[in-house]
Amino acid sequence: MSELKRLHKDAIPAALEKAERYRLLNEPGEAESICLDVLHVDPENQHAIIMLLLALTDRFEKGYGVSDSQTKELLARLNLEY
């Protein structure tokens, strides 16, 4: 099995744009996956954290189980004033 390539920091803005498009296409799982890849490279990326939270809330509507602990951990990582 071939090894997956790691996301390069320069590709983060394009990856987040793609995640947003997937959210708009009602594909929250794809958006979540992209955000997790971004956060693997840049753990404090605020845009990725927000996008991931939004992707998780999109999953509520589809009836998927979403971890309360995961959402609380993400909220704690936000540095923005909400």
C-alpha cells in the first residue's frame, strides 16, 4: 500500500477553500477530513478549527453521531473572540 502524502503548509489556503466547497455541497465528511489534515500540519490554524466545527454541526442534520468531547476540545482551541 502506498503512503499518503502529507499536506504542505503552502497548500493550506487551497485546502481550506476546498473544505468550504465540500461543506456547501453538503459533504461534511469530506470537509472534516480536509480540516483534520490541515490541523495535523498546523494544529492552531483558527480557520481550520472553525471550518471543522462547522462541518461537525453540518453532520447533526444528517443524523451522524458527533462527539461532544471533540467539539468541546475544538472550542477550547479557538483564540478568537466569539
